[in-house]
Amino acid sequence: MSAAPDYVIKVLERVKKGYSPPDYIVLRRINSHYYIYRDRRPWDPEKKRIKTVSEYLGRITENGAFIRKVASKDDELENAKEIIASRGGTVIIPERKENTEEPSSKLLSPKETDRKILTILSMNGRATIPFIAERVGLSVSAVNSRIKRLERQYGIRYIAEIDVTKLGYIQFLMMAKFLEKVPTAEEVKGVIERDPRIQYAAFLSGGKYQLLMYVLDDSAETLTHLLRSIINNTLIAEYQAEWTIAVFYETYNFMPLRDAFVKMLESKSGIKEPLFGEEPSQRKMELLRRETTVLKELNNDGKAEFTEIDKKYGFDEGRAHYSYYKLLERGLLKRITITMERLPIKYMAVISTTVVIPGLLTRTRNTFLHEIVSETSTPPNKYALVGDVHTPFGAFLLMPVFHDTDIGMAEKKIKETSGILVYHAVITETLLGSLCFRRFDNAYASQSATLSREFGEPAPEKQEYMKHS
């Protein structure tokens, strides 16, 4: 199609802003007239391929107005505004009130609606606006406005949740107890920030350790080499410290990956791409070069448009989108999710538990599991990360504290679990990486599955999120 006039391009860009990736808004010229369509490309699980579903949105008039296909009251109003504005006029519309939103059969309060939207975005950051609107019982325009407000209010960023264990990586906690002086933040950063295996590092206060690091490596042997390189670095070699390494298994929420780590995966991926039908090894899956490229782009921006990725790297049209669905299908990419980077958090608490009487823990473990998946009135989940620590045997929890009483109440509840000792510390400074603050649907949490399987509790109802992207 030949280049469209400027007024057509302007209308097209304006329409695009009302839709969220991966919705593809396209312009088509038919008999000298311009029309706008939305081409969705959902994955067809039966045929194992992407299918294109085209939906007509409206036409562009010669005077630069956009006439939508649906003649609802909202659309008639928008069309009138477009036409009058294109003729140089101004439309003054009274401010719409909250009750003009289309309510669902089950009324939700504004805060409940926001929390439900945050849950959907946490479970599938690429969920379509129409799907979200249907779930919360509001109009598409109302949901679009709410999402934009939530993005501004909480500093929402869209990121990829990647399962690195399928690539053969092991999760570790590396901790240091300094015996006399503690190194400065600049000294520690100078040692660790260039190593892509270290995903997170922070100074602690009030606990046994002063330095905590979350590390990914493919073996304990290479991790030992990493620890030696840190200890022997001239920046911190003079500081006396006791170092501990513990295998860590994430059981709730996840630790975001640094871009440096995903770039490392890209550098290790094979140049020659095997057929998609080939089975990966049992120990770890092999990533294709194009797949690691897509992961890298989505880890940086989970809402990146696949058409733009294709253009940026010279892929055939649709290949980035195809790789996205293959990554989901293989479980390497769990989902596109969100993290809220602008929350009124007072500080981050680190709660650690050590099992001292396994027999007692077995009988009361359901109390601990309920605490992890307990619902809150705050925007994110109660815990940003929970995992099992194998040395010493116990658990490790990262908790955002919004009120001074939060940590005390959490410790009191956890202590109701018999057979464990509970300690806590406070993160005083983040040195590297970031945490994920989202509103994960606890029906999908492993803790909920354990409560159902081992303690006979009713399984929570699960909603489908991933088919609507």
C-alpha cells in the first residue's frame, strides 16, 4: 500500500493509543478509502500455530474523523468530537462521573475493581482490554482509563517471568556476616555488578547477616569459584567475614532477572536453529537465538510489540510472536507480569524460619501456608518472594512493610506454626537488581495446591488468564 496521507496516519496513531499490545492495529485501503482493523494473533493449541483474527474497528473520513463501527452512546459522542474537531471546532463535554461506568452484575467497589485489574495484569500483562473489561464489568474505555491511572499511580512496569530452572540454573542465596567493619555500598557494587549471575544484592540490619545476594548458577562448583572471586577482590578482601551459601527454591512469586543475565543467555544460544519439533534434553532446554532475543526484549518491556521486534532484528513477519507462544508452551516463559515500582512501602523485611522439630512442623504447616497466601488490602501480595532454604532447613520470606505493625503481626502468625524458630531483618539498602511487587492470583500458588492436596481443603476456583492475550 502506498504511503497514506498525514491526516490518516494521525488518526491511526490516535486509535492505537486506545489498545494495548499484543493487539495489532492495522490500516487498510479499500477503493480509495481508509479503514482500521485490529488483527489479533492468538495461539491455536489444536493446530499448534498462530491464527489471525481480524476485527473491523471503523473508517477514516476525508476530513480526518474516525467513525467507529459500533453506534453506542460513547462511540456517537467520540465520533461527534472527531468530526467537529476536524473542522476546527471545539467540543465541551461535562466531566463524566464514576457511576457512568457500566457496572457488572456483581458490583465491586472502586478499590476492589482496581485490585482485580492488578490481579489480571499480574497473571497476564498482555491481557486484552476487552477481556479485562468483561472480567470487571466495566466498559472498555473505563478500563483503559483505570489501567493508565494505575500505571501512573503505582509506577507499573511490565516484565517477563522466566523459569530459569528449565535452562539448568540453580537458585542460591549467598550471605555474609562481617566480623568487624562492613564494606561500603560502592565497594560491594564494584565487586558484584559486572557479574550477570548475581540478580539481587542488599545490605541487611538486625539479623545474623549484613549482606544478602540472590545468585543463579548452573552448578555449585562454578558458584564456589564466584564466591572465591568475590572474597579475593581487592575492594573487600581486607574485610573479615563469614560467608554462607544456601540452595534456594522459589515457592511463591519470583525474583526478576537482570537484563545482563538474559543477554548472557543470548550470547550462549546456538547460531544454528534446530527444528521446533525436536525434543529438548531432560536436564535443560536449549534456547534458540530468536527465542533469547524475544526474552531479552520482553524482560526489558513486557508490552513490546512483536511487529517492532521483527523489524528491529530482521525477523520474518510473525516470528517474534511465534517465539513468544513457543516460550509459553514450553514453560520457559511463565507469563508477562507487572511490578509496581512506586508503592508507599516503609521498608522491606526479611523473615527467616529454621526448622528445629520436623514432626511438629508437619502437623501445623498449614498455618504457615495460609499466612503466605493470605489476601491483603494493599495493592501487591503480602510477600514479594518466598522460598525454601536447604541450609539450614527452613524458609525465607521477603515482605513489603506498609505499616509499623505489619512485621509484628506476620511474625506472630508464623510462630503459630510449631517446630520452627523465626527471625527477621530489615533491608537497609538495595545494591543491585530489584524485587517484584504484583498481585498474583493465589489460586495458582503452590501453597494453595498443598493445602488442598495434603490438608484436604477445598481447591480455590481458578480463572483462565493466558488465552486472552
